[in-house]
Amino acid sequence: MTERAPPLCYICGKSCTDSVEDLYYCICDAAICHSCINTVKKNDKTWVCPHCKEANDLEKSKLFRLT
């Protein structure tokens, strides 16, 4: 488990308890808030986890997704 486990943003440490649907999640239990996601985006579809360096799909790493 990371030091900043959800609902805390791994990058800025902000508590996102009221907006967990806006977090991007990695399998390593790190979460990135909507404000910080641009700092770890690889391209328009992928972001790289700053904790484990895993590439994640932007759409699929959201808790709630449109189908």
C-alpha cells in the first residue's frame, strides 16, 4: 500500500473523499486527482503511475466509466 492511498492523491496529497469518481487509479493502490493527471499523462489515452511506473489507460482507470 502506498503512503498516500486513495482517496488521497499520490502527487499532491489532496483528500478527494468527496470526489472519488474523479480519481484515476493504478493497480498499485495509487490514485491521481483530476488536477494532477496532466503531469503524468504520456499521451491522450495513457498515463504513467508515479509510484510503480505502470502505464494505465485514462478511461479504464477511472472508478466510474461511461459505457
